[in-house]
Amino acid sequence: MHIPLYHIDAFAERPFAGNPAAVCPLESWLPDDLMQSIAGENNLSETAFFVPEGDGYRVRWFTPMVEVDLCGHATLASAYVVFRWIAPSLSLVTFQTVKAGPLTVTRDGEMLALELPSRPPERCPEPAGMTAALGRKPAEVHAARDYLAVFDSADDVLALKPDFEAVARLDRFAVIATAPGPRSDSAGGIDFVSRFFAPAHGVNEDPVTGSSHCTLVPYWADRLGKTRLEARQVSQRGGALTCTLDGSRVRLAGRAVLYLTGTIEI
């Protein structure tokens, strides 16, 4: 069996930045355990598999350990593969999903814009163990699929040194740490920064996370009173996203860069 493999850096301006994803276009689905084994062998935060369906495709995402309900950066990477190699004449592609509904990606030159469902958080008490897990006490905590730990400054988020075993014991899928953008960027620059930790699912820290912005964007749009936001995920690799809140949808725009192409032989 020969399976095409593309390694794409999503939400990246250059190679070795943004969030790497493996993308495997298929004619038909492989067994679930085989897709999980391939994702484990790839050992990236997510591997996306997609098959043709109707006028678009159906996509699924796997971390090295589990299948997940939504992955933004691997969807952006999948769209990059469609636009560059499979259907270069398209400027819009739709991916059907099991739990997240249809996800649309549009192309405008080198910019790709991904539309995702909004997941607004609700304020909640700080869960037991969070401060110890993150190494610093958040100013407030909210929750949707993930916990949203809000800090006072970008320096606070950059300084976090999580205890990943402790983070994994918290009772949500992941923890998002966020803060306002640096003061030097307050005049039209970065609106907010974030980091994303999901050690219970095989990803200690994700470089750039589309799904976390389903929660970050409605939170910051409400707090800042604006629907267009510039975001930076301040992981070691880092990534830039232009975000728009449009009702119940979040639109994330960024670039993608090819790192390698190959063939899986099994």
C-alpha cells in the first residue's frame, strides 16, 4: 500500500515555524487502528486524513495517541494540499467532519482563511491543581471544551513552565493560557497571545492551535469590543493568526509552507 504524505507548516511565514501537520489524502478510509498507527509514527501534533465526499472532502484528525474532534491547523494544511496539488483551480474547499460540522477554507493569494465554529467560554472557579500545574496563578479561569486560564500580561504566559503530568490530570481536554498582547503592540499590533497544553492527548504544547481560537476569539472579542483580532501563539516555534468573529463562526487566516512530500509504504 502506498499512501501520499505531505508535511506542512501551518500558520507559518517560513519553514520551521507555525504548526507542522502531516496530511494524507486517501481514496477511501483506512482502518481506524492503521490511521492511529500512522499518526503515531509521524509523531506530529496531528495527522489529517481526508477522502473525497460530494463536492468536497471528509476529514479526520489524529494525535499520536487519539482521534480528536477538531483540529484547525491540520485542516488549513489539508486545504493547502488540495489547492496546490489536487484541485489547483479551486479557491474554496469544504471539509465535512464528524462533530465540528462543515469547515470551509478559502484562498486569497497565499493567504488561507479557515472557518470554524465559535466555542465561547464561561467563567468558572479555578479547578483544583491548576496553579500548581501551570506554575503561576491565573487572574481568572473560563471553560469551554478546554480551560481558558487568563493572565495579566504576555510575560506571564511566556514564563509558564507547566508540570505536564499535573496538567494531564485536569478534567478538560486541554488548557489554554492567554493574556493581552504586549503593551508595545497595543497600538494596532497584537491583541492577545496564547499557549496551548494538551498532554493527556499526546501533545504537551502545541505550536499553533486553530481549535483553541474557537474559544480565544469570542473571549477577546467580547473583552476588547472588536471582532477582528491579531493573535500570536507564543510557543517556541510561534505563529501568527488574523482572527474574525462572525456570529457563531470564527475565521482564522494565515499562510502555510511545504516542508516535505513523500510516500508511506506499508
